[in-house]
Amino acid sequence: EKILTLSCPRCGQAFIDFNGCWALYCGRAGCGCGFCAICQEDCQGPETAISGGDLVHRHVASCPLLKQIGMADKVHQGGEAWTKASRRAKVVRLKEYLGTLTEAQKQHALEDCANELRDLNINPADLGKAEAFGKGAQRGEHAQRVARPPGRQHRRQR
């Protein structure tokens, strides 16, 4: 959830939308955290004045994740640029997180957030999701049971 939902790293307040620069400031009373919209790093508190050269803006200008996803020159754009950067960053962060899990935990986590990933246009298979459907089956169809050949019916052992 921390990776898929843009939220304040200090108080957890979710951000639905914003305009302009990807240096964000939490407006929740008592918080005032300044953070990077891409990597969600907590960069400064409310005691620091907000300005174009503050700690948050300096971080966004040199954010390693923004450079890694090739979007460092787009930090003042919204719309499609933000959607693309956000999606790429989430994929990188998800891969890092999933790499810390066992294969079974990874598959369980991907199954649990499959709907959210689809809503974000992130293909779970790109994150290592095992194919859940039969070979050649369409999304939403269940794999067919394989029929046993005649004479090879399963028998209960007594």
C-alpha cells in the first residue's frame, strides 16, 4: 500500500491529485512534511520555509529514482508525464520490495494487489507474477481440469 498509494511519508495522508512540481507539502494539520512525489522521501518539516530552493525541491531536482526512470526533466509536468513517471517509479519500488520476499510470499503479494496493479496499468507478469490461467486461456477464464485417460481414474487408498 505504501508503494501503490501516493501519501505523506510522515502522517500517511493520501494525496489524490496535485498540480505543478513534484515537490509536495502535506497540508494535514500538525504535519507539514515536504516530500518527493516520486520516491516519497521525507525531506523537510514544517519548520522550514517553503521555497523553490528548499530541501524538497533540491531533492526532487536530484532524485535518484527520477534519474533511474528517465524522468528527471519532467518534474514540472502533470498529466501523462506524471502518470508515466509514477507508474515507472512504482514498478521499480515494487520490484525492490518483492525481491526481499520468498517466491511464495511474492506470488501471494502480487495476487493480493492484482486489481490495484491493473488499475494503475501495471502488468503483474512484469513483476514476476506466475501465470494463473491455463496456457492460451483468456483473462477471466479458469484453467480447465485435465481429464485422466480412460483406465487411469484416481483411486482412494484404503
